[in-house]
Amino acid sequence: MREKILEVEKEAREDLARVDSAEELEAFRVAYLGKKGKIPELFRLFGEVPPGSRKEVGAEINRVKEWIESALKESRVSKPAQNREESLFDGTLPGIPPKIGSIHLLQQTIDEITSIYGKMGFEVVEGPEIETEFHNFTALNIPLNHPSRDAFDTFYTTDGQLLRSQTSTVQIRVMQSRKPPLKIVAPGRVYRPDTVDASHSFMFHQIEGLMVDDRVSFSDLKGVLHLFLRELFGSATRVRFRPHFFPFTEPSVEVDIQWGKGWLEILGAGSVDPNVFETVGYDKTRVKGFAFGLGVERIAMLRHGITDIRHFYENDLRFLRQFP
Ligand code: PHE
């Protein structure tokens, strides 16, 4: 009888070592402790044990039974992750969707504007934000000690470069590297040392436009800007051209749209000044062109009723989520 008990114990150790899932563990429990299991079987054989050995044999069977019980308990505890995975995983539950961002309102506005010009055949180009004095001032017919330089004052780097204060720099870069005809729009950041308030920022966005060909007139400029403003603000939009001064265009205008009872300035524009053509090496007697520049923030603010320019830069999701 003792041998039989030891054999069952040995088998149990071997079987348990092979168990590696919750189902197998349960099958092991049934095989040893279940009604027809090996331990109850030993207790049945117990009836034939002579009275003198009963105490000893009974204790031996109980030892093996208790070992199996505690091994079962530990085994369940030692495989918690596996058990939990099996019991809690529910493949029918909906997934957790990743958070999807959206395009910033300023970029949306830039995309909308450049796509309107795209339909008129203008190509989108970009230029650097760190620029030379030549591209930001000199080549744009803004002489070193001229008062008009103040209007485009900016931040300088220690090595004599600067943060461009207008995207008009891109006019120069494109004309230096290509021959006419040209039809480009150039969106990008510009910098000016303005004190930050509801309508000023030290950094903002502009879109520059430039068209150069052998026969481009001021009325082409008017036509293009009319079309653009009506596309952006609605087909009933009224547009007004006011004489103005820019060093790099002659004649120059500021362009307003009617807004309620009044007029709002939207952009600056003009015919390219022959001095600019000369600087970039174009023959000023043979080419003509127009240029314009507009502020992206201003347009986005007008169209969406935004009253503080700082909202664009603060990354406050309560603001950004209103423009998905
Ligand atoms: N660069 C001018 C500005 O920042 C705008 C402009 C661009 C005016 C092109 C005329 C032609 O105010």
C-alpha cells in the first residue's frame, strides 16, 4: 500500500510539472481529487489495510492529498497573469481609437488661400526665415538709412543676419534663381519687434504673391485680387483700392473690403518697382509685374470672429478644437 501511495505522489509531481494552462490544471485536479480520482481511490483501498498499519497509512495518504491541494492553490496563484488574460479578455469590446489631431486654423487658412491662387495658376514656393539685409531691405529698394526701413524693423542675429519682417524676401529669391514668366505665392512666418497684445505679435504669417511677365498690367493685379477676395469672402464682397506707398512697388495700393458699414484693410500690393527688377538682374525695360502681401492671422480673425491674435499661438485645445 505504501508503494502505491508513493507511486501516486510521483505521478502527481510529474503531471503537475507538465501543466501549463488553466484547463490542464483543472484536468489535473479532477484526475487526483475528483470523485473518481486517484486520491479517493487510495482511500477506497484503505479498507483493506490491516488495523495495525491504518494510522500510518492514513496519515501518508493525507500528506499526499494535502500536498496536491496546496500545489493546486499555489499553481493558480503563480499563473495570475495568464488566468486573468483568459478570463478578462473580451475580443468583442470596441477598441480604443487613437487621438486624431487636426490642421491648425492658420495652416487651414494658408491652404485655402494658396489653393485659390493655385486655381489661377500660381505656384507655392517658400523661403528662409533667417535672412540677409539684402533680401529683406536692400533688394526691395529700402535703402540703409531711409525712414521706410522703420516700418519693417526686425530682430537681428549676432552674425549680421535677421529674421525676415516680410515675405517679400521670397520675391527676390525667386527672381534671382529663375527667369520670367513667374506666378508664385509664398506663405510663411515673419517677425517684428512689436509688443504683444490682442492684435500684435512678434511673429505672424504672411502670404506674398508675385507675377512677372512681359505684359502684366495694374488691371491684371486688380482682376486677380478681386477674384481672390470674392472667392474668400463671398461673391458679393466689395473691394476698394487706396493709393499707398511701398518702397518695392510703384504705384502701390492698400486694398480694403467692405465690412459692415466700414472698410477693412486686407492687403498691400502694387506694380513691381523697376529698381527691384534691376537688382535681380531682369531687364526692366522688358518685364512687368505685380506683387501683393497679406496677413494670414488678420484674415482668419475676420472670417471666424476671433478677437485676440494670441489664441493662435497658445495651443489651447478649447480654441483649436473649434476649427477641426
Ligand atoms: N511686404 C509688405 C508688408 O509687409 C506687403 C506688400 C507685399 C506690399 C507686396 C506690396 C507688395 O507690409
